[in-house]
Amino acid sequence: MADVRDVEEPRSRLRRAVCPVPRIGFVAALLCALLAILSGLGHRWGWWDFGTGFLILRWAVYGALAAAAVSLLGVVLAPLGRSWGTFFPAFLGLIVALATVWVPWSQIQGAEAAPPIHDITTDPADPPRFSAILPLRQGAPDPATYGGPAVAALQAKAYPGVQPAVFRLPLDDVFRQALKVAHRMGWDVVAAVPARGRIEATATTFWYGFKDDVVVRLTPVTGGTRVDLRSVSRVGRSDLGANARRIEGFLKQLRARLAATPGSPTRPPTG
């Protein structure tokens, strides 16, 4: 019996020592994840500016790294102390902490891969111009004027798929469907002028609530209607590819809506 007690006593002490570790790691991981989420939502809700939001996110990541280390320690110690009840919270804390770190890390990787531009258009030679949205952009760090050949060259290299579309349908028919797509994508439509073939809208990102402005230009061409878009961020040197994805997503949905209409297949731009 003495030998059994000699073995069980150290295990009991180790079990008691292990018990608080997973809980500490799990709670810390949850708090850091919540802080990371609020860093963006707080900016979206007007609680603080985006600089403060990024600072909060940075410290949330630092805290999540510490929480991951504590949770990993709990994962390792739980089997040694035969404290299997603490293994699950330690493992869950590790997953939550790593996810909190991974999301901003993936954004940073995307920023490094994306070109330092935030103004994307299907027509760099003659980009669609804003009109009704200009008053809303007053005070925005990023201008509404196009950056010219330098920006066009960076876009062509990074986003070769951003091209205009031509539909073999009258402008009015395409305009109606384009407006429906804009609403379907959750954009705040600021202006819709069928006579000029122009739609202006603002798209808001989910997490930080950043505002990106979009203008859709429809032009009659031989046998159909040409659709051009331009999407411009209000804040940020690089858009992480968001504006290009937005344009491509819009045209994809527009093609799908017009596909069932007789005589609507797209064809290459006529110039």
C-alpha cells in the first residue's frame, strides 16, 4: 500500500497543479477572441477610429499567443496528471487562440501579396467617374481621382480578370438587372440614373465597416450594352484585393441574371 501511495501522491499533486492551467488558457483565449472581434465592430459602430481598432487587434493577437502557450501546456500536462477532464478545455482554448492569431495573420499575408492600390476599374483608359458620391467622400484619406498609368499597370498584373462585359441586350434591360444585383450584394445605392446609364453605390465591409464606393457605367455599343465598373476604397493604401473581387462578383451575378434572357450572351468588348 505504501508503494501505491508513493505513486498516487505525486500524481495527485500534479493533477491539482494542472487543473487551473486549462481554464486560464481557455478563458484568456475567449477574451482575446472577443477583443479581436470588437476591434473591428467597434470601428464599424463608431466607438473608435480604425487606428485604435488596429491597436486593439494587435494586443488581442499578443494575448492570444500567450493564451495558446498556456493552453498548449494544459494539453501536455493533462495526460501526465491523468486529468482528462481538463484536456478538452485546454484543447479548445488552443484552437480558439490559434484562430484569433490566424485571421489577422492571413490578412497580413494577403496585404503583402496584393499590390498597393485601392482603385480598381474595368476601364483604366477612361475610368467611370463619381458624381453623386463625391460629397460622401469629403475628408476621406483616399482621393476619388484615378491614379493613372502606374495604377493601371499594377492592376493589370495583379487582376487580369477585371475586364468589361458586353451584353447583347438593350441598355434599359441591362440597367434594370444591374440595379437588382447592386441591391442583392448589399450595396447602399446612392444614385441610379437610367438615362445616363450610371449607378453609384457604397459597399460596407462586414468586420471593420470600411466604406468602398462603386460606380457602374453602362454604354450602348454596336449590338448591345457595355458594362464598366470602378470600385474605390475611402481608407487604406491597399484594399487586399477586395475591390477586384467586388467587381468580378458583380459581373458574375449580372451574367447569371441575364443568361436566361434571349440574345444575352456576353462577347468581348468592341473597344
